[in-house]
Amino acid sequence: MRTVRDHCVRETSRARRGISLVRLLALASVAVFTGAGLVSVPATAAAHKDGAPDFGPNVFVYDPSTPVTQIQAKLDELFAQQEDNEMGTNRYAVLFKPGRYDVNARLGYYTTVAGLGRSPDDVDINGAIRVIGQPDPDSAAGISSLTNFWRSAENLSVTPTDWSNQWAVSQASPMRRVHIRGTLWLEPGNAGFSSGGYIADSKVDGITINGSQQQWLTRDSELGDAWTNGVWNQVFSGVTGAPPTGFPNPPYTTLPTSPVTREKPFLHIDDSGDYRVFVPSLRHNTSGTTWADGRRQEGTSLPIRDFFIAKPSDSAQKINQQLSRGKHLLLTPGVYHLDQALRVRNKNTVVLGLGMPSLAPGTGDAALKIDDVDGVRIAGVLVDAGRRESDTLVEVGERNSRRDHSRNPISLQDVFFRIGGPWVGKAKTSLVVNSDDTLIDNIWAWRGDHGNGIGWTQNTADTGVVVNGDDVTAYGLFVEHYQKYQTIWNGERGRTIFYQSELPYDPPSQSAWSSPTGKGWASYKVSPRVKAHEAWGLGVYSYFNQGVDIRADRGIEVPKTKKVSFHNMVTVFLDGSGGIERTINDVGTPVVGSYGTSTVVAYQ
């Protein structure tokens, strides 16, 4: 999501009049964050007599004995560097050992913060972990969070010392395993534009002010006092305390349980001070968090010695040698320029990114190829296409894979793709999922609409996500701006819980953007051969910005069969020219020429 106009402000203001007093109190109580002088802090601190692993110079590890002025100075330094560094190459992780920290952390681009306890409550940030709005002249409020991408908070608790903890984000900025001991505020303030977002395995004790957030997915979490407002598409899956389904007004879709889940692996320290990676177990029909009320999360804790700790200077060949020897992979912060794909061939391999590292193929090969084996976990990485076109950036399983992985599926969590943006990039398809039973959990596949190397003939890309495997489940599928179908689903019995998509902004003409069956390309396409598929909470938006009347016949295209069922869909005209004629197949009203929405509650 890049540009939305004042109609969103009008829509949002109508949606939230019921908490105007609360909002005024919130706006009045936001403290000005002043920070402290810059102090250099060592990259790691000794955890015990053997010392901490070498995570490289861009990982900062703190314990409660570290002077708070040093921690605050480093946080302020990183924010000053990364606040506007949207397409830069710096990556950072800030890690907190168990204890209390009186700090206010503002997060800029490519900055992640995480606790190192087994439970989020082991680390208490008494202050804030916050993402704030940015100046936006296109917003009537003068502020937005439309481009607050690529940052995260994980595995800690926050006790807000202001009125609330602000997390004003858009795509690719997950909050996982976080306990907010107060109010959580998800918009930039004063009705500014917002286009998030994703929360999982988290608990909010107080109110969650969703406000102007156009879409949001909350999964397997616990909400306290209330969830307030929303614009177009808010989905809750397995969330205790969630509001009931009210789509389209209010725009809530609520599933009491999540059908199959496995939480993201995370780094932690054991009682002896040793670093380990916890790998959560597979669960079915879940709700609430894995850790609240003192529960011990089920799973396996792997010693750090079982991981190859990679640095950006390591070659793809060296990393592949370590993977072939049975090592797991921990990618430290930075950009990994690859001359061949990283190959995951062994079952149960964990590939975990620290500080949102980028995999950048440069030879036309993929960035990552995963064999059709049980239990591989890929988590916390960016994938940036290179100048030489790749057929696929990430491939899960081989074509025609048919192994049963239902007891131990492959999973992808917080994996974010970019075609253009940091540099010129080209790839026909970003993600191809061939393996059955794969879990997709918070994916943003983005053909860049701003940044470097942007243009209809420059950052070329046909499709974001192609699913060929059967029984694949996706939570939080964000796919935007590709030049043909955004998502193609060929596998049987697929499930998508929350989908957000913008059609490409920049088709130069209708003839340049027309499918074999009509005007434009649908965003979400289920193959005519598919007999069973189900999806909940889908939003497809148009903003054709070339001054040419461009039409899409429909936002969603599916076979009309008994077991293909869609729930709670919306198409939106944001701005520009043209628009979307129908929401799903031939159902729904046109959203063409001026701001408008079309909603369909059920389609079968």
C-alpha cells in the first residue's frame, strides 16, 4: 500500500466516532521522545564463561546490568540512521536478556527487537517498543504509516509508560509473542493512513486501537478490553476476546480457532546462559497464545552449536556445504549476494533470520530451494530479486511433489519478497509452493511501486505466489503489484485466512494488461481444475496511476463448484483511473472512477 487519498480519512472518521473521547485522550498523551547522546555499545555481551556466539557487528545484546543510558543511546542511534533508510542495506537486531529495561525504542527500517527468554514475560520493556507515523503530504492528517515496512518485535513484554504503546505499521512488520501490559495503538494518530499488519501469539491487556488500519490479521492471540474500529478488512483467527464477525460493517471476520498452526522459531537463553533456538510444535484447532498463564510452550530447543551462524560475507557455496552436513542456518543481519541458490535438503532444517537479512540472487538462479522433505522451517528473511531475471525466487518442493507432510509440514513465516525497490530486480514468480501441507504464515510478495528500478518494463514480474501443493494453509497472504495474476492456487483443499492485494499501479494501457479471458487479471485465481478451496477475509484494491482508463473484470476468479467457498470479500477503488468491475467472478458491484467499495459476504 503506497498512496490512498482523503476518502480513507472520511471512511475512517465515520467508523470510529464511538471512541472519539478515547482518541482525544490518546492524542493528548503521546510523549515527545527526546533520546540521549550516542554511546558505542559492544556487539555482544558475554552470556556465561564461554561467551556469546559471534552474531556479527549488527547484533546488540543487552542484560539488565548494562547502563540504561547506553542502551537508550544505541536505540536512538539506530533509529536516527534507519528512520528514512527505506531502501538501504543496513540490518540490525537488538536482543534483551531476561530482566527489566527502562527504555523507549523507536524502530526504523530493518530493525528488529526481541527478548531472549522462554516466555515474553521474561523481558519487561518498561517504556515502549514503538513505530511512529511519517510525514505524508497526501494525508489530510499530514502523517501516515503507509510505508512503515520491514521491522519487528518479538518475545518480550511492554509496560507502556505513556498512554499506550504505538505500533503504527504496514506490511512486513510483524509483532509475535509480545505481551502489551496496557493499550496498543496501531495507527499513526490524528486519522493518518495505515495499511498493516500482523500480530500472532500475543496478548494485549487493554484496548487495541486499530483506528485507520485498512486491513489487519490477528492470529492465535488474546485481546483484553476491546478492539476498536477498522476500515475494510479485519480478520481474527483463534483470538480470544476478538469481536464477533460483523462484515462488512464493522469489517470483522472472526474464526474461533485456527485449523493448523506452528509458531515461529525464536532465539533464547537457557538457565545455564547458553543460546538455543526454540522450535514450536505443530498444533490443531488452536486459540489464544502458547505461553500465557505460565504455560510452557510445546516444542524442541536446539543448541546453537547445531547452527551455522552465517555472515553476509559467506558465499552461497560455504552456506550450502554447512546445510548439506546437517547444520541448521542462522542468518545474521546484512545482505547476502548469492551466485547460486541456497539448498535445503535435510528434513527438519531451521533457517532463521536475525535482524531481517536479505537474500539477493544475482545470476538468475533462485534465492532458496527446499526439497520435498518434512519439517523445514524458514523464518524471518527478505528476498530481493536481482537484475538478471529469476524464474522463481523461493521454491518449496519439486514440481509434482506428492509426499504427505501433514504431521510435520514445511513452514514459511515472515518471508518477504521484493521485485525492485532497493535496486532493479526481475523475477517471473516470487514464491512457488509444490509441497503438500505447507504452512504459509505472514508473507508479503511485493513488486515495488516506489524506490529504485521501478517501471513497467524495469521491475518485471508475472505472479507473486503460485500454490501447486495440496492441503496448503496460508495465514496473512499479502501480494501486490505483479503484472499478471497476483496469486494462483492450483492445489486441492487450500485455505487462506486473510488476503490483501493491490493490482499493479502502472499498466501503460489496457492492451498491455489484459488476460486471455478479458480485461486485466484477477488478483486471486483458483484453477478451474480445483474441486475444493476455502478463503476468509479477502481485499483487492485498484489504483491505476498512469492517467489511462484501466479495468479489471474481477478481483477474484474461482471455479463455481460446491466445495469452493469464499467468505467476506471487498474490492476498493483507491484513486487514479479505471477500476474493478466485479468482486468475485460476476458477483459484486463496480468500483470504477471514484472512491468506492464493493463487498460480498459469501460466494459458493
